[in-house]
Amino acid sequence: MRPPPLLVGLLFLAGCTGMVRTMAYPFPQPAMAARVILQDAGATGPVLVEVHGNPFPTDIAAPIAAAASGTIPGLGTRFTASPAAAARPDTRLVVQFQPGDHVTAEQICGPLPLAPRPGPGQLVAFTVFCQGPRPVLSAMQWAPLPENANSPIIREMAEQAVLRMFVTNNDSVAPDDYWPD
């Protein structure tokens, strides 16, 4: 008996690299539709990265934007931490750190930032690609709590989030390049 295709896809996307575990949720939009929205939002400038619940005393949005920029195969999408520099600030990547239980993508895209809930030595990030107040797709990540915002763990989280959310089967990359066993 074969498992349902959605389950196979979710298990495939749940693979891990290094110390970061990532689970992408390809809904409410599939990755291909999300890529079109992302490509449109980034056509005339960078896409905004918004961070809620920064667990560090220094800026973390800029390192996330730098790590995510140019990561998605086939798209030259750049990201920025500056709302003024974003081409269309209403279409953005929102990262909620330490979101707590039962937080929804709709809440992450909403107008009010959520307060972080402390985690015991673990960094949890709920990354949602938002178009206005609506979620397009999302990813949840878990990693050991790094010492600072410039940690390789933060870079890996940013890269994995955008790869898992926006890379499709139509991309000319081998899945093993991004999802090793």
C-alpha cells in the first residue's frame, strides 16, 4: 500500500541538514504558485524580511535577509530587512521566533506581532511567506539555540526556510543538493 502523495511530500520536506530541522507546509498555496508571487514581489527590488520575537540583543533580520538572498534556484530574489528598501513591503517573509503552541500562519501575517515564548535551549522559527494579511506558505524550524544572530545556525535556518518553501520539482536541481539523508 502506497502512502498518500501529500504525506510523502511532507516527509520528503522534513529532512534535515546539519543542526537545523525544517518542516515546510506547502499550503494554502503550492510552492509553484508561491514562487510566482515571490518572483512578482521581487521583480523591482528586494522582498522584505520581518522578524518578530528576536531572541538576540542585536538585529537578526539583516543576517536572515543576507542568507536568504540568491538562495532559490532559478530566481534571483534578494531579501532586505529594511521596509523602505522593499519593492512591495506588503508581500514579505515573516519569521516568528519562539512562537509557542497553536500559533497559526494567519496570526504571523496579522497586524500584531506575537510575543515569543521562551524555549529551553532550542530556537524555534515559524517562517511564513505573507501577501498582506494572508499566508501563502510556511515552514517551521528547530535548532539548538545559537549564541548570537550571526551564527551559522541562523544562516542555515534562513537558507533552508526559503529552499524548502520555494524549490519545486520543476527546478533544475537535484533534491539531494538540498535535502541530504
